[in-house]
Amino acid sequence: MRKVLVYLSAALIGTGIGAWSALDMAGLIAGDRRTGAGIDIGGWVGDLSVGSADADPYLRARIARHGLLALAKSEAIYFTRDRDDAGTPFSEQCRYRLSGEGQPALWWSITLYDDRSFLPDNTDGALSFDASGADGKPWSVTISPARPADGSPWISSRNAGRFDLTMRIYVPDAGVLERPAEMIHPPKVEKLDCAGGAG
Amino acid sequence: MNKWLAPLLVALVCAAASHAAVLHFAPSVIMGRALDKMAARGTPVNGFSLGPRTTPQTQTVVRPSPDMAYSACLFDLAKAPRGLRVRMNATPGYASLSFFDARTNNFLTVRGNGETREVILLPPGSSTTVPDTAVAPSTTGVILIRRLAPTAQDYAKVTELAREDGCDAI
């Protein structure tokens, strides 16, 4: 009887550890919400095997949880960023300046998501910034929980908690998939200030 | 020490098996739940429906793009044994027709380039050499039309175009 209990315990503990490690390594539990870890361009992390049958099991599970129905790289590539230029995780308690230039693609956008990978629960109508707002020139956008008083371009982080940003690049130009680090221009994210001196 | 070796091996085998099982089943479980959620919100089986403009209040899957208008067709080839005729109406600007199987693989994408696109989707196990025809890796999945529509005015234009989309049993 004692032997049975030992083996049963071993089986249960092993099963639990195996399942938990898979959930954690594939980003299926709270924590790392990045949709890939293949390449890092200026703090923007992506994986060009997203949407592909060639994606490894960990990436496939990660994408199922945080980027379901993502397109394969021939159509769109995705990058995620969850911290500012100083390496501090994003927070709706702080304001940021997101800035950059155009991308080598038909169209691009940057969208803010909350810590559950959903659009934040607000009605501010300021969920993203895209190529049409940049109009081919260097651009700058404020990320904050309140609309800037001067009416400048804005992405709302209200009710987003510990949010992250996803950059979508649709129909990348020739050469981007082969030399992404050379051709993609990673936007910068500078923290401006935080409420109550936090962060 | 020896008396613990066998239980340790049991633990390791169980850990490896459960680790592999979670990775193997997670995508299809998550996809299955997403398809159920979409069906519950009215996405038709073997028919396209244009979703409402994407907002925090209307989103159904993780990380939707608020700049795209999405039309979705939940395909079930058990109900269309001869296949589906899938049609995306011509659209100015960016539009794509993408097919996802039950394990989340994006097995086909067709870009609009301003023209109407049509694909015949055949059940798993079929064979074909006919152009604009694809064999689905699974019996069920989802077909998405994405159209660039960052503003409410753009979305209103898409509403008209999407009336001519089709996802019909042959």
C-alpha cells in the first residue's frame, strides 16, 4: 500500500510539474504575453514563424493564447513590447512618448492591449496609432490614461493596467523578412512621468 | 537511494507526457473555445458575417486590431461535403482572405489587391490541381476577411462591400 502511494504521488507530482512548465514556457499563464521571442529589434519582440505550421509547439501555444488568428509572415508581421526604453514595464499610472518613423510596408499600426491581451476597457476611442496618422513623416504620440490637453495624437491606457504594445506591419516590403533588423525602424518609448511619483 | 529511482523515473515520464500533452492540445482547445465564442455571438457556420466595428466592448478574441473590419465564416466541411465556395468582394485598399484550421494554422491567405477573390475550399483528404482551390487540413476552422477601416467612415464603406462576400456550400 505504501509503495502504491509513493508511485501515485510521484505520478501526480510529475504530471503537475510537466503541465505547469508547459503552461509557463508557452506563455499560457500570467506573465510573459509576448507573441514571440524569435527576434528583438530595439525592444520590439517578434517571431516570423507566427501563423505557420513550422512554428514550434511553444510558439504555437503562445500565439493561440495571445495572438489567435494572426496571419503568416508573408502577409503581416507582429512585434510586441511591454517596457519603456529604460526597461521598466508599462503602467497606466505613467505617461509615455511613443515616437518613430514610417515602416517598410504597405501599412502599419501600433495598438495598446491590457494585461489579458484585450483592448483596454474604456470608451476613449484612442486605441491605436497607424501609418495614416504619420503620413510618411517622423511622428510622436502620447500614451496616457487621460487625453493630452493640447489635443495631440494620443493612445489611451485608461484601465489597461500593465499594458503592452503590438506593432503590426502589413505586406512588408521586399527584403524585410530576410533582414528585419536592418529594415524595420523600432519606435522608441520614453517615460515622461508617473502619477504620484510612481514608477 | 535505489528505492527512489523508480518513483523518480515515474515522475519524469509523467512530467514529460503532461508537458507534451499540454503543448499538443492547447492550440486546438483555445481555438475550439474561440470558435464557440464566435458562434455564440452569431458568427454563422458556412456563411460570412461582418462583425461590428472592433472596440473594447465588441472584441471576441485576443489582440484584435481596431483598424480592421473583420468578416468571419466558421467553416464546417462535414456540412459541406463537396466543399465551400468562398468569395471576397473587391475592396479598395488593403483586404485579405485568410483561412485557419482547428489547430490555429493559417494555411492559406489571398490578398485582394482591389479585385474580387474566390477560393474553393475542399474537405480534408481531397486532392486537387485546380487553381484557386485549397484542401482544408481540418473539418472545422474559421475564414477571416480583413479590410483596412481605421475610421467610422471607412467601416461604413466596408459594410456595403461585405454584402457581396460569400461562404457557401457547393
